[in-house]
Amino acid sequence: MAGNSFGQLFRITTFGESHGGAVGVVVDGCPPGIEITEEEIQVALDRRRPGQSKITTPRKESDKIHILSGYFEGKTTGTPILMMVLNEDAKPEDYLALKDLYRPSHADYTYEAKYGTRDWRGSGRASARETLARVAAGAIAQKYLSAIGGSASGGKHSGVEILSYVTQVGDIKAEVDFNAVKAEDIESNIIRCPDQKVAEKMIELVDEVRKDGDSIGGIIQGVIRNVPAGLGEPVFDKLNSDLGRAMLSINAVKGFDIGLGFRSVGMRGSEHNDPFYTDKNGNIHTKTNNAGGTIGGISNGETIHFRVVFKPVSTIRKEQETVKIGGEATKLEASGRHDPCVLPRAVPIVDAMSALVIMDHFLRNRAQNG
Ligand SMILES: Cc1cc2nc3c(=O)[nH]c(=O)nc-3n(C[C@H](O)[C@H](O)[C@H](O)COP(=O)(O)O)c2cc1C
């Protein structure tokens, strides 16, 4: 009921508040024998960590992962895995001024409307610090999926590859072929856009916005390669609807589309349909991939591609109108440490949510169909 868990067979439950003692995750249903080190999980967390560059929040957290259960001699054991990160640089006093008022477009008002109370220290559970737990669990899923080619797919696939990148910040867009993008191109700049020239312009824009005390949004492109055909359930648990739900559960996400998505609205069926063909190895493919890798809620073996829209986040250093808890009008000018643009830090979160959805559906498909 309370919605802190995600997934059916590969099921995660996250816990913790931004300025509480720790943030972490319990992963249940994880297959035994996955070889993974704390360092590999740490690499994923370091991509999400605050303070990683001049365009992210300066909060200083090492985000050091601790694996407390379900793991022995370098492998998962099949029992519940508990992983957590201790909060080191919590400064609740930064938020004292916000205690009795509602920040516009943040979750203060809705939490209070729901629970009659809220943890005002750094947004509590509404803080995107919660997402580090998803990234840790996603790293395990990604490790497993990267090795599932071969026999699991009848020899047709070579390990699921998951990546995502920033494709738009404000009005600045990168025209990038998602089929050609490599992980190292994404990591080669601090905004995580594989087009280096456009990346520089995006970084300049975020820096300008930061100096102006404002925030800015954008779009992340998600790509999932080598997914075997057959993942996803045909009605309520479609692969595309679960991906949409996963992405829309990330803080500050306001939109999701898959394949051509909203861009297909002006097209005719004759333009939008993906014609089938058989390749030289006898495998069925489509010549185009306007659908985005799923049809009827089930993966068709083509690359899954989708876009996730992030809003300009609400905490800005400009004066805004709001009200106090009792309803009295007041003005707010936030201080504290905030992200002027969350896109670069959200890239590993999108990767993690992709991994969690594909992992869950891989195990579900295997449970039903062998
Ligand atoms: C990586 C990441 C970092 C974020 N950092 C901030 C921040 O510094 N300040 C802020 O106001 N919101 C930040 N957010 C967004 C808020 O958590 C989010 O807007 C808030 O919980 C309200 O929820 P909603 O926008 O999804 O409706 C961040 C989101 C992500 C994904």
C-alpha cells in the first residue's frame, strides 16, 4: 500500500530520508551467484553522487555503499540483500527557514496534506537522495543482465546493454543517433551528452542559470540494447507501461515517451509502421524502429528507446510568493545546496530504473515460459 517497493520477482524496497541517518534498499528475489564487488556498485553510485562537478549541488557525500546481507564471498546468495549509505553532510539547519512554509512546486504541501506532518530536513523522503538506493539495486540488475545473452536467449543475444544520456537542456538540443552512442562518449563530459560540442553549450547554459540563482530542465534519452523478444506482459504490466511507471517515479520527471512517442502524432500508418525482414542468420527484425522496441507490451528484440522529461527543479535562489502552514502569505528566497539542473545526475537513475524493469520482466518471463 505505502508504495516503497518496486518490481514483482526482482523486488526492491527503499528506505531513508535525505537528512536522516541513512538511505538504503532491500533487494528481494535476487538470483544467487551474481558476482559483483562493492566497487562496481560504487561506480554506479559515484555517477549519481552530489558534488561531482561545478554544475551539481555542492553537498559533500561520499555515498559509500555498505552491503549488510545477502552477499558472501563476492556473490549474491539469493537471500534479501540490504545495502545502505550513511548520510554524512546532513545540514538540517539549512532548512529551518522552510519548516513552516511550503516551497512552490516542491512536495512540502502535499506531504503535509497527506500525513499531517513532514520531515522538513532537506525534503525528507521527497528528496532525490532516495534514488541512490535504486542505483545500488540497479547496479546488481545491470550486472546480471549484461551476462544473459547466449543460452538465455537461444544464442541470439549478447548481453543486455543499458545506457542513457542528456539530449536536451532548455532549448539546446543534441541530434544523436541512439544506435551509435557509446558509454565512454556519455562519460566524457560533466553534463553527460555524447555530442561534445553541444555538451559545452549545455554546460555554459547550466552555469549561467546557476549564477542567476535559477534552475533548468531537459530531456534524457534512454537506450536498452539486446533485449530478448518476449519480455513484458500483454495487458496491465506491459513492458512499455512499466518503463513509463519506472521513469515517472523519478523525482522531477514530467514526461515519458517511447519510440517516436509524441512525434508520431502527425504521421500516417504507412510512415510509422516498422516493416519486418529476415536477416542473414534467419532472425526476424524490423527495418525501422519507430515503436521503440515493444509491441503489444512485449519486447520485439529491437533496441528499446525512450525519452524522459525533467522539469526545472523547484528550489531556486529567487524570491517567490508562497504561504505559511496556517495560510498566511509570505515570501521565500531559498538558500542551502541545490542542483540547478538535475539531468547529469539523473542519467544513472534512468539507467537503474531501466535495469530494474528489464530484470523483473526477464525473471517473470523465465518463470512462466522457462
Ligand atoms: C538527481 C536529482 C536531484 C534533485 N535535486 C533537487 C534539488 O537540489 N532541489 C530541488 O528543489 N529539487 C531537486 N530534485 C527534484 C525534487 O526531488 C522533486 O521535484 C520534488 O520531490 C517534487 O516532486 P516532483 O517534482 O516529482 O513532483 C532533484 C531530482 C533529481 C532526480
